[in-house]
Amino acid sequence: MALADETVVTEGISQETAVNAVENSETAKEKPFSKAIFHIFEVIASVGELFFDALMKIGLTLAGLGIRIGEAAKRGWKYVSKRLVRFFDKAARVVIMPIYRYGKAFKMGGAEISKAKDEKGFIGGAAASARVAKRVVFGKRGIAVTVVNWALPIISCIFLFNIISFANSQTYALKLTVNGDFIGYISDETVFTSAEKMVQKRINYTGSNTDVITFEPSYEVDVIGYGKTLNNYQVTDKILGLLYEDISEGYGLYIGDVYFGTLESHSTVDIALESLLDKFRTDNPKETVAFEKEISFIPGKYMKDSFVDESDTINLLTSNKQVASYYTVQDGDSPALICDKVDMTMSELAQLNPGFSTDSAVYGGQQIKITQDEPFLNIVITREEHYDDVLPFSTIYNDDATIYDDDKLNRVTGKNGEVAVVANVSYINGVEVNRQVLSRVVTKEPVTQIVSVGIKPRDSGAGGAVTVEEGKFRWPVGGVDGGAISEYPWFHGGYYNHQGLDIAAPYGTPIYAGLSGTVTTVKYSNYGYGNHVVIHHDNGMDVTYGHMSTISSTMYVGKRVTMGECIGYVGSTGDSTGNHLHFEVRLNGRVLDPLLYLPAHKKQPTAYYRD
């Protein structure tokens, strides 16, 4: 309360007068002028003092709170929470107290104005209003002081920000001096390094200039404001301008980073280069044809003796060059044949390969050095290509106790799938150098191959381990070479009505079951098929094994036989003129071509074999 009193009691106004002003203010309800003045100054005071005092104290309190929170973190949350409660209490007081103080101050100010008006009339009231307004606006804690106190820090911050922004907007560069001559401003030292190399290339292009020029650059950091720095080409031009008078403006021809002379104009060369690219362009809309190395014409200052004619330049760019390469000798090659293949004479090859002659012994895989023509400008062609690719099948192996150990039976034959591929393929001079696959869409799913792997212990008389495709038989005759075909079925050129395949082999050669199955016939006879066995195999086919010398003693009708199991021995019983096995295949009584169900045999003529 004392602080509020000090704020509103000013020189020349006693405490008693202030009290009377409060009492007299009660009568101001009936005086519109006094009431309006009172509310106007009440609002002004609230805005100014409240804004200044509240924000300043809250800011100072927050700063102190930050320090205290750091210290309190070591003591635990209980201490922090107590401080937070105290802080918010203090913050509330900071906000409320100015409102209360200014409310009371303007209430007293209003009373002062009312009393002055009663005593001195309208003029006295106006004078009192002016005094109160002066205190509110220009007093020690008036609105003007508050605004200045807030405005100065803000203006200072804005001024500092502008200074920093201005400093950051300035361009710092290296002031380049070469051999004591000022060249200009560059961004970094690499600009001069690059320019120095270009100067040397331009000076010594023809080889007639053998001067060794030493450059001594010096750098100094400088501020160039909003100015621009020089690039390496501009620095090159400036250095040449300082060193020589025999220079002229032109276009330097660069292929990659190699300098190939200077042209006065390059329009004709541009047309020739575009025509060269047109030879390789097709109607493919998704195709790019470009030179492997960038071709550029750099304008600038060049030595006059480096200028070349456009027609000579075109002849150079569209010509071929000879490059070293190697030819890999193929089986059956001879020195003369190699000469024909690489289109070189024997003496030319001998120069590249000392000792090479018509009598030289060559072998497959040997590298012969050759030369071949290659375009002076390599052209890269990239096209979007669509093609089908193979999707390899996978294989599943299952243990099978019904077939002998190490035998394999393909239950399901694997088949590759197909994939529609879209790719960007790049070629240089017709040779593929890169392939980027854009998409792969499976158009045909692969068929998984399923292979049964035998785990049944192999009988002592069983045939060797084999792999048999689904629906086919293993070769039924054993021995050293499996015998040889001696007679085909009649529909393959055999004698009339011969229904099977005769496989000749020495007497007593083992005969094996072509597949696992069940024995349906065991017959000993001296006519027809002679001693023979019929097996109903697991693939549904019935096979007759005829003319055996002896049937295995283990065979009987109803016996379950395993693929590769010995069922008898080669002989010449029945209607036979020599030792052989008659192999006859039927399905539901219909005779089938046995060659379709047997694997290829080394003594079987390929003319009759069908895969």
C-alpha cells in the first residue's frame, strides 16, 4: 500500500486532500465529464504500467528461476515443486499488483479532478485533468518512460541484427596477383591451379613454343561486397592477355579435359557432330545417343598459332584410330586363319608378336596382340529394351526308402519360367557396357523339380547308381557298356511285327528293372519270349523283359521290385537267334515306342533316338 501511495501522492497534494477527493468522487456518478475522464486515465494507466511492470518482473523472475532450477535439480523434485509454487504465486502478484495500484491511483486522480472542478469550475477540472495526464504519461513510472525502457532494448537488438546480416551478406574472396600483376578475385586457390594448367596447354599446343613459364601467385583475403569472382576460364584469359600480344578470341575445342586446338567458329563442326550421332539413332523413343566424352567449345583468348581449320577438325573427329587389342585363339585356329579373322597380314602380326609366323604353334586361349580400328569419338547408345529372360526352376530333394541308395528319380521335371524384362542397355561402338534393369514381370511361373533320393540299402546284384527322369526307365542292361541295340521295333525299321527293342549283350549279363513296380508274370518257355518277366511299373506301363537265359530266383508273381534290382540274365531262349534282351513297353495293352522312354545310350544310333 505504501508503494501505491508514493505513486499517486505528488508535490502540492496532501494526504487529507487525497482522502477528500475519494469522498467527493462518490458524487462524480452524477457528473459525466468527471466519470469519463476517470475511466480514460484508468485504461491508460492499466495498459502502460501493467505491461511494463508485469513483463519486466516476470522476465527477471524467469531468469532467476532458471538458475534456481539448475541448482534444485540436484536436490530432487520436492524442492523444485515448492519453488514452482512460489514462482507462480509471485508471478500472480506481479500481474495483479499493478492492476490494483493503477486502479487506486486513477481513482484518486479522478477524485482530484472532481474536486478541482467543484472548486474552480470547468477550467479547474481541465487543469487538474492535464496534471493527472502528465503524471500518468511522463511521470517516473509513466507510460512514456515505460515505452522508452522497452523500446530501447528492442531497437538495439534490431540494430545489432542488421549489422550481423550486413556482414554475412558481404562476399569474401581471394585477391589474386600473378607475377606481381593483379588478375582479379577468385573463390579459392583451385581456380588458379586449373587456370594455370589451361594456360600451359594453350601456350604449348603446337609444340613450337618451348618456353618454360613460371607463375608465382599471391593471395590476399578481401571483401568484395556483392561483386562476382572469376572462374578458371576468365583467369586463363587474363593471364594470357598479360603474357602475350599474339593472341586472339576464339573457341577452344575440348574433348573431356583434353584441348584440341582453337576454332574461329564451330557451327559447321556442330552440324557434322550431330550428323555423326544421327547415324546411330533409331526410331526407339526411349533412346539416347551421345558422345562418351563431353565435347565443348570454350570461348576465350588463345594463341594465334593454335587455330585450326573447321574442315580439318571435322576430318579428325569423324575418323578412325588404331588401338591395341588382343585376339583369343580358338581351338582349330592356325596362324593363317587368325590373319583372316583379324584382317591383318602375317608381317603385321609378326611386328606386334615377335616370332609369329605361319609355322607358329598356337593353342586355344592364347592371346595374340593385334590392332583394330576404333572411332576417334566413342559413341554411347542407351536404349530401353524389352526381352524375355529365363526364370530358373528350383529343386526339392526328398528321401525315398523305395529306391536304392544314391539312385535319383525325378518325380516332377523342373521347367524354367519366363520373365518379361525392361532394361536400359548402354553400348559403346556396338559393345554392351552397362545394363540397368528397370522392371521384371513374371509371365510364366517355373515348375519346381522334385527329386526322390534313394536311401534303401543297395542289393549286391543291383545296378549302379543312376538318375531317371519321371516317366522314363533306366537302361535295363548292365555289363561294361550296357550292350548295343541289335534290332528296332518294326515301326522303326525292324522286321515285321517286332514290337520291342532288342539289346544285344554277352550271355549272362545282368538285366535290371527299369523302374520300381510289381511282378505280374514269371514264365519259363522255349518259344516266343522264352524265359521272361513282366513288371507293372509305377508309371502305369507294363514292360516285358524277354529271352533271358535265367530268371532271378527272387522273382515271383506279386513281388515288389526296386528300380535297378537284378531280375534275370541275358540269354537266347525262345524265338531268338542270339544273346539279347527283348524290351517291350505297353500301356493298357497298347504297344509304345520304347525309345521314347529310355535314356540315350552310347551304342544307340542317334538317328533313331527321340528325347
